[in-house]
Amino acid sequence: MTEGILEVEDSSFDTDVLTADKPVLVDFWAPWCGPCKAIGPIVEELSKTFGDQVIFAKCNVDNNPVTPSKYGIKAIPTLIFFKGGDVVDQITGMVAKSKLEEAINKVL
């Protein structure tokens, strides 16, 4: 897994994301998804910029079906921002880096 990005699974989601002491951005993705591959490097860049303030995580929807269905994810990539265990923002599809930065700043 990429440095600075946490790989979360159904079994670790509550611990890694919902009880985290800072906001968490979870990238729900799959290896076969083209837009997921395109947004991945942007998320990695942002993790270098905001990594001390936000936890960046990825969840492979193929290997972890429970969590995506719990949050009603119908399309990927879907990025969900959690703060204090609650969903505070959600972005679906390929978006510009500036839009992600804006969303991160809103959560901080």
C-alpha cells in the first residue's frame, strides 16, 4: 500500500475510521476501475500535504463488500469524509484536485 495511506477493511473500519482522533478521508475503489486509478495519485498527493491533519484511507470494494453497502455506495470512486465517526461530506466520481482540497479544508 502507498505510504501514508491506510488500507481499511470491513473488519478494521470501525477502529480505523469511526474512532479516529482526526478526520478521515476514505477512498472507496477497485483495481479494475479506471477513474479510481486516475484519482489515486491525487489522493496520494493530498495525503502528503494534509497527512498530519487528516487520515487518508482506501477501501477496496471488491474485497470488502460490507462497508460500501453500509454507506450506500453505488459508484466508484467514492470519497467519504468522516469526522467523529460521522459522514460529513461525500464526493463521487473523478474530480479535480482543487475540489478535493476544498472538501478537505471544509472538514478541518
